[in-house]
Amino acid sequence: PSPPAMETQRPATTPASGRVAPSVSIETVAPESVPFGQPVTYEIVVRNLGPAAVTHVRVDEELAAGAKFVGSEPAGENSGDKALWMLGTLNAGEERRIKVTV
């Protein structure tokens, strides 16, 4: 899996409409080391940092080279070196965690 990383966007308003732009962060939390050839479980943490609900939240994960998808909680779709989860709506301040085993 990829090393731990966090991407964040800050809420912004669109002056013409006064609407708040979505603000979602995604963080990957993985063990610092993994025994060679052993399965590893890591988490993808998705957070709605904004003041309003975000709909149609989708998480796409490109698996590390040579990694094989074993499973996840919640279940996701897997196609070769990619995995996909449809999380639906994240309310303001809500967090969802996806546990991935490769």
C-alpha cells in the first residue's frame, strides 16, 4: 500500500451562487512495515470537512504494484489493480473508514 498521506481541501464559497464547495479529505493509514509475502490490512479514512452534506461520494484506490486485492469492509468492487467503493452521502463532519486487505 501507499505510505500514509492526507489530502485536504478547504471550504470555499462561489460568489455568484453563495454555495459552499465540497470539502472532503482522504487519508491512507498503513502499517510502517509489512512482512514480505504476508497479507496486509490498511485503512482509507474519508472525512467530510465541510458544513454541508456531500453526495455521491466515490473512492477509487489504485493498488500497489504486485498487490492482490483480498477483500475489504465495507465490500467494494475490484478490477485488477483497482478497487472502488460507492459511499453515497457523507453528512457534515461525518467520517467513514474502509479496511482494505491486500
